[in-house]
Amino acid sequence: MSITIQPFSDWLKATAAHVENVLDEFLPEADIEPVRLHEAMRYSVLGGGKRVRAALVYAAGEASIGAGQSLSSAQAKALDHASAAVELIHAYSLVHDDLPCMDNDDLRRGRPTTHRQFDEATAMLAGDALQPLAFELLAQTPVAPALVIQAIELLARSAGSLGMAGGQAIDCLAVGQALSQAELQVMHSMKTGAMLQASVLLGGIVVGAGSATREGLERYASAVGLAFQVADDILDVTANTAVLGKTAGKDLQNNKPTYVSLLGVDPARELLESLRQEAHAALLPLGPAGHRLGDLADYIVGRDH
């Protein structure tokens, strides 16, 4: 997948379709025992979503090799492995987040959540199985062993107690609590931001990005990771269930602290715009090669309109 002049909406749609095919190839077939578990894994991963995290992987990979340059076949395959890995971790986290012991939600991507479609135990096991599959794919990435180790370490840290899982733990404890903006930012930088940042950085790592490029990607990823959550908080109170594909108003219903509950809708939108500008500023050293990452920043911010 090389840099093209496709309109962004076409590029995003094509990337999502490509990732769907990649995931379909990497996931166990549904007719392999244990059949019900594999059916649940495939149900949880395939058939929906904009694949923003995977798109960040590919866009960062393209940005890292420079404008007008084409990915080698090995680099393209490496990005496939990295994008599938982040999508598998994301899918597992959604399956577990939706369980009765967590958010107890009935809808995800406009259809029944995995524990509603199957059962609670199967959903738990599906999430459990998706997580190691992500690391198996990273371990098989066709790049230098040192880069494979970096990629595995980054994803593990981003998904673990200092990242996504830790942020979710803080979120559970924060229900009904009044958090400061700094505390809220720490929670969301772990819960949501860590995996979005990992998506960007993995794209750079597996194509061999240099240190200067990685620094720009890190600054961009930090801004985009927070922007995604701010936009989600706004959408929770401004969009309906049909638009969201999940139950609207759950944060308010569950008395969870959000940027909207802390700041209000309009100030949250002002923060969102400042994060968009910060993301674009971080891309300036990358030149034209970073244009897809810029498009993605605009897309993430624009979801609340």
C-alpha cells in the first residue's frame, strides 16, 4: 500500500476493506475446533468498524518512508501484521468492556455484543484468545528481529496495566467521582490514547523509521489519542444510538467523568480543535508524506459534527 492521491474517504474505505481481508486471513476458520470459540472470535472482529487504528498504522508507515516512495512487499506485509495486531487488541478490549461486569452493553457496531450473541463465558474466552493472537502476528512480522521485539514491547505496554487495561481500571474506580482535567487526561491517555499511539508508532517501527521521524509520530500520536477520546465524549451526548452503533448516553447514565461533564460541550469542542492543530503541527517535519496522518486527525476530530 503506497501513497496515492485518492480522496481521503476512498482511501479510508479501501484501507478498511483491505484490513478486513487481512483479519479474515489471520483469524482461525470458524469450522476449526473449538468451533463456537472461533465463531465468537470472528464475530467480534469482522464485519464492522472504520478501522481507524489500522489506518493509523498504514498512514504512519507511508509517512515514515517519505513522499513519493513505495512500500516494499516486506514493508507492506509488516504493516498488515501490525494493523491486524492492533485491531485484534482493540476487538478484545471491546468484547470485555461490553460484559455485564464492566459496561453491560447490548450493542456494538450496530449489532448485539458478543456476550449477547453467544454467551458471557464464550465472550470472555474470545477476548482472551484474541489478545495472544495479536502478539503471535507481531512475532511473525517479516522485519529485523530487533524491530519485532520493539513492536511486541510497545504493544504489550500499551495494552497492559500502564496503558489500556490500567486506564480501564481507573475508569471503573472513577464512576461517580469528580476528576480534575489533569486526572481525566491521565485516565484517557491510558485507556484510549495508549492504543491509538501504539498504532501510529507501530507503523513507523515496522518500516524502520528513523529517530527524528519517530519523534514526530510520537507528538502526533499523543494529540490524536486524546482527541479521539474527547470526540467520543462529545458524541456520547450529541449523537443517537443509530449513529454511534452502540448505546448512546451510556457515560451519563453510568455517571462516568468525561470531558463534556467536566468542561461542557462547547469548551470540549475548543479543546478538540486545539488538539487537531497540535497534531498537524507535529507532522510539519514529515512534509507531504504525512498528509494521510493529517487527514486522519481531521477525521477523528470531525466525528463530533
